[in-house]
Amino acid sequence: MIHHVLRVILYAIVTASVLAGPSSATPAKEAPWLPEAAAYRLTLFLGNLAPVPWDKVEQAWTEPYCGSEYRLGALDWLDRESAIDVGDMSDAIGRQDRHAVHVAATRLIALRIEEELDAAIAADNPAVSQQAVATAKELYRAFADHIKAADPDAARTLGRAWLELNNATGSAGVLGAGAKDRNVEEMTAARAEISAYLAENYLVADPAPRQTLTAVPEAIARTGQPVELPAALPPGSDIFDQDPLPLLVLNFEEQGIDETDLPLIAYGDMLFDSAEIFGGPARDLGIACSTCHNRSDINQRFFIPGASHQPGAVDVDGAFFNPMFNDRRDDPIDIPSLRGLRFTGPYGRDGRFASLRDFSRNVIVNEFAGEEPTPFMLDALVAYMTEFDFLPNSLVTGDGQLTEAAPDAARRGEEVFNRPFVGMGNQSCASCHTPSGNFLDRKSHDIGSVAAAYEGSHAGALDTPTLLGTLYTAPYFHDGALPTLASVVDWFDETKNLGLTDAERSDLTAYLETVGAADEPYEAFDTANTPFRLAFAELTTFASTLDTLLPKRDAQHILVLTDTVAADLAADAGTMANLSSRPEVYALAERLAEVGAAVRAENWAAAETSWSLFKTDAAAIEEKAF
């Protein structure tokens, strides 16, 4: 899989220019949001979920968004920074009136823009004017991408107006040199264009109810014409790879086999890192299997407001990724590790899928709204994922016994781990987490960690998770409710009346930490192994499957590869330390896109030529210092 250092959530989707066919989107890092603008965009996102999570809508206005640089929530911020009455919006949230909330929130942002523009005009010096215009423009950002999508002519006109307004604010110069007076007449004229558009579209007395909450201008919304909005996630979302990056252990690599000699596995590796196999919005946002499962493990950063209750969790059967698959339950789960996947079936948190193939299809088609994968795609994905191995741990043998290197506390904890307890039906921890079976029993059990959905429900039974590698996968339980392994021990002791002493709790925790440890849990980067070198090696490995696919004239699978790898090569070039070599990598990405373009045109000779040139150029780049 590729280490997508650049991939993070934003509203503006950057389309890779190298692609000749369908584009692959790579998000770029977003700028911070002002509190009220962030709350507005969160309201749009949350208001389109079904059912609407009203507690989160209220939270969007009362608390800073996740990762915000501001310590105040939007309402407290407005109380400090603005004279605008927010009573209508607070009342609408309290009544859980979706339309009223949209109207009030939209008017609020428009009024805040006007308030800042008033301040810019009234200011008596350029610095104050410039700051007020900058704030107004940041607030306009809440509308801007929807205006651009729905009314591109107006977007260009408004863009010029904002530029003219900013230029007319004047400048204090540097140490008195280059000072420029404000031109209030020009400022007023530019502001009038902006205000007129706001009045017509965002300060409307009686806006029409909308099936989908958007910032599309009212004049466009009333026409009923469809508007294709850019895929977006709300402020506070985070899909950066985990840092430090988990170490990937692949069975074939440990045996000294080169992935380029395993085309099916290499293609599956590419699919695991390809957003192309999913539908919108995941595909458009650049979300792939590896986004949640960094290098076969867990992305503990992954967070989407409304879909995640905490980082490292996601509700994959909610309304956002695939409305058809929406179960109307707010039930995000902790992202599971995929290490040792061939040993950990059945699959799914409750073990509902006996087959990894069926589970993978469900993820693609149902969870993320992708098209039906071909048999070859499923074969390749399964072939790759079943190569995921557990992290080497010199403290534990292959059959789950502690080695001589294990600490004494862990040895004492091992006795507790194997001790039967009345509170657990005269079973031990080892009854389910069988040491000789990779610390699992491949069964589902209801341990009381899931609240019953209804009287007599059996939905609390969950698949037994392995304990291997768990020292690095906090938090714990299916919903990430427990932050540490010590808290897991405490939970069992308290809920099952185990009667452990403090010393026994400590020893059992030491045992779990020892079993869950690893000799090298994270990828080690240095001058010889940089993030770009890692990405480049993986991407060229993915491309190597063209040696198999081109002779077969397999257009469908070639295009998935070229669309994915060409875009990712260009994106990952941004991590290069050697800036002067970036153009060569961009050119290499274009070369691969040429392969895809030739295949689309059914010009197989041209595709073969471009592929040969790609291999030559890639080899030359590989010899250089990145």
C-alpha cells in the first residue's frame, strides 16, 4: 500500500492533471476554519445524515470542531466577536427543525460577512480594513465552493469583487515606504456586488425548503436544476496516515520473495490503496482501504464528524458513504487491525462473514457504494491481504508461550490469564484468547460490552479479537470505549466479579502488554528510507503488473491501475526532499497516464511503447537520491 503523506480531508478536491481518463482525487491540507464558518459546514454535513444527529448539530455550535485552533465554540465566539442575534438558530436547533436550522445558519453567515464588510468600510486605516476584509472572505469560504459549482459565472464575478475590495483597502507600506491610501469609493463599489449577491441568495426572507442542505445560492436552488457539488467532509475530519506509520509485515517478503514476481498480489496491493474501487463520495475524497488500515494496521487518526465518535472509529453503515446501506443506527466501531488476517476469520466485528472474499465485497459494494468488483479484483485483494502477518515479538513463541526474555510480572500475569473464574462461567481468559491459536478461538461471544438493542437481543455477540500486536491498537473493545489494556483488565474484574488484587491486575496487564508487544512496531524512516522512497517503490511495484495485463489486453484492470498509480505518483512527489527531481516524477506519472490513454483508445502498440519508456525512466529515477 502507498504511504499517502499528503492525503487529508478538505473541501476543495484537487484533481490530478496527469490523468487522461477518469480522474482520481487526492485531497490537500485544508486551512483552519473560523468557528462560525466551521459550524455552518458541519451543520450542512450533519443535517444531511439520516437520522439527523441533533446532539452533534448542537455540539457543532457550542464546542470547537475537532482539531480547531480556536478554543471557543461558534456561539461563544459570536458572543465575543459579533453583535448579531443568534437566538433564531439556537431555537431552531432546540426544536430540531432541519429547515429552520439551515435558514438561520445560512443567514447568520451572510450577516457576519456583511458585518465584517461594514467594519472594513468604516475603518480609518488600511490595516483594520484589510483584517476585516480577510475575515469576511474566510466567512465567504463557507459558501464559495457551492457557488462555484452552481453558479460559475457569479463565482468569477464575485472573485473579482473580492480582489478589487482587497486591493482598495490600501497599505501601510513597509517602514512608511510604499504606503497606499484606502480608496473608499472602490471599496464601496466592490462591496456592493458582494452584498447584492448575498441579499438575493443568502438573506432571503422565505427560502424554499431543501431536500439536501447545501450552500447553493437560492436563485439556483429554486430552479430545481441539479447541481454537482464537490465531494466534501466537514471541518475537523482527518484522514492523514497514522504517525508514526505502522510497520507492514508481509509473509512473502519475509521469505525473500519480490512482490514484482507476484502479479496477483501486487495488483491486490494496488487495489488496497485505490479509491477507484469505491463509489462516491469515498472515491472522490481519495479514501481507500489503506486510509483506515494503514499498512495493514489501524489508522488511529481517522475521524469524520457524524461518522466517528472518536479518532480511529467509523460508522461504515451510516448515511454518508452509501445511503442505500444506511441502517439508521449511530453505531461507529473501532477500526480493526488486519494483521494476521488469514488466521483471524470469521470476519466482521460480530463474525458475520465466514469468507474474507464475501467480507471484502461487502466493504466495496455495500459500505462504500462501489461497483461490483470483478472476480479477478476479489482474487487479488484476498491474495494480498492474506499475506498480512503479525508483528514479530521476541517475548512470545509461535504457539503463544512466553520466552525467557519476558518480564517476571508477565509470567505472574500468565497464571492469572489461564486461571478459571466463576464469574466467567469457570472459564479463563485463555478459553477464548487461546495462546496456541494466535490468542483467539474464531468464535463470537457476548461478554456484556454491548447494550442490548431490544429485549432478548443476541446482537451483543462479538468476534474474539487476537491479542497479538494490541499494545499499539488502543483504544479497546468494539467501540473503543476503554483507553488502555489496564482499563480492559479493570472492566473484566469489575463486571465479572473476578476478585483480583491490585497486584494481580497489574500482572495481568503486564502479560497482555507483553503478548501485544512487537520488536519493531513502526516504519523506520531515515535518509536511505524516506516516505517518498517507500511510496515510489510501492507504486512502481503496482505498475509492474502491466507486464502481465498488457499482453492479455485487459483494459478494465489496466485502467484501474493507471488511474490510481499515475495520480498517486504525482501526489507523492510532494514528499520528495530533492525538489529538483520532482519534475521527473511528474513526467513519470504522465508516462503512465499515457498508457491508460492509449488503452482507452485501444492503441495497444502505443500502450506498450509508453510502458517500456515508463520502466526505463523509473529505473533512472530509482538510482538517484530522493
